[in-house]
Amino acid sequence: MYFPKYRPRRLRSNKHLRELIRETHLSVKDLIMPLFVRPGNGIKREISSMPGNYQFSVDTLVEEVKEIATLGIPGIILFGIPDSKDELGTEAYADDGIIQKAIRAIKENVSDILVITDVCMCEYTNHGHCGYIKKDEKTGEYQIDNDETLKLLSKEALSHAEAGVDIVAPSDMMDGRVGAIREILDQNGYENIPIMSYAAKYASAFYGPFRDAAESPPSFGDRRSYQMDTPNSEEAIREVSLDIDEGADIVMVKPALPYLDIIRLIKDQFGYPVAAYNVSGEYSMVKAAHEKGWLDEKAVAMETLMGIKRAGADIILTYWAKDAARWLTC
């Protein structure tokens, strides 16, 4: 008679035994909470397309960050909604810009949390694109000027460093932006500030609720000319390799769920710290299904986060960070 050496059914029969032999472990220390900050006072405005998430003024943001820190979440990433927008996105790199104010307030009031900032122009430009736009004289069409955009992104990153940020995270997908940011930071004495690059950021259909939250939809066209084409995987390897060569310390894949294979490819290829962004659409569709009674939010959220971790992500940016922190400790 044949007796198999490995008996999976027996090993799965007991909860504690399953936990002992579990291959992947999700921790609150893996999570980063995205937050949106806008001008004003006493503001905590729920984002209709992202239930449970809010636009905060700086004062209420500080209280939110205090709560996040008490949950053991190691870091936050900030997205700014400025007072005014213009063609050059000048509030992105203003000393008194909304993000700069938020960084200083958090650092003054919360002693132990990692502050990361999104470095991009789309929230600050009146056209909603991620950089400087110029008109093509031949076609009459507007195009993004990559090299001029690098100058603006560098100024933005430096202004965040001067305000006291811990990590800058360029999300624009311009060619050469990691090198440009690394250079300006180093030249100004901020060589120890890491860069978490959105290295493989796809032109995804999952960003809709975020653009509502950040009030940053493009006023014309789309961002496909500078974000990655969704069917491509070898391109992701090239993009990540370039960013690492330019000085990226952490590389990110965005979105997470449709690109779990890309997370694994990058982790296996480079062995670098990999972040994955569990984006707004991934979050909001589960929220909507839960409200309809079609899915159990907690079960689906935890399975989602575990899948992202299993794929190879070291860091997970997720709107479930606060909820997951509670679920993991209860």
C-alpha cells in the first residue's frame, strides 16, 4: 500500500497548524497609507468614490497621522490638492505649498512615522497632465515636454526635502526623472533621502477614483504617452533597470492586482526592495461589492493584500492600511 509522505489535507485541518506552516506572512509593517491634503481648517471630507477615505486639511491630517502611527503603520504617502492650479504647477514646488505645510506639521507633531511624498505635477497643473505641456507647431497638438518637466520635478522634490520629507516618490514616468532628482538632492545635501520610484506605472483603467480624490483628471487627452502600455512586461524590466541605474532605492509597480506577474518578475530579476500600489479602483470595486452584499470586504481585502505580498512586494501602499492593521491584530 502507498502512503504519501506529504498529507496536505491533514496539515490544513487545524487553524493553528495552518498558521505554523504558512509560507507568506502579512504584517502591519508592510503597509503604507495614502492620504490627501487640501487647504483650509477643520476639513475631513469623505471621498464619494472611495468610502472611508478623506480629503484632510493640515490640522485634521495631523490627527489622522497620529491615529495611523498608533496602529503601528510605519508610513504614509501624501498627495496634495492645491489652492490654485496653473500651467506650470507652481504650487508643487512652492515653499508654502500644501504638501510642504503638511510635511512640517506632521514632523512637528508626530514623532515616529515615515513621511513619503508623491512627486508629480498632475495635481498642480490646470491641464491635469504630469508635466510641462507645449504645442507642436506642425500638428497643432499639445505634447508633454519631458526635459522641461524634469526641471519642475527636481524643484518639487527639493522643496519636499527642505520641508523635512523622509522619502520622495516620483510618479510621473518621465524619462530620466530619477537621475535628475537624485542629482539635485545630492547637490543640496540631501543625499540620504531615498527615492521610491514608480518604476513600472501602467496606463490603467483602475485610477478613476484617485483622480476624483486628488482632483486631477487630465483636461484633454490621456497619459498613455508617458505611462506604460498594459500588455507589456519586458518594458517593465527595462524601466526598472533604468531607474535603478539612475539611483532609485525602491521600485514600485502600479497598479498591483492586474500586475502581480510584474511584481514577481521584478523581484526575481533585481532583488531590490519592491513596492506595490493597491490602487483606488482595486479598493473601490470591493467597497461597492461589499455594499451590495456580494462580497465580504474584510475577507477579500486580506486575500488581496496577501496575494500582493506573495507575489513579492516588500511594501504595499493601500487604502485598507488602517483597516488591515486592525484586522491583523484582532
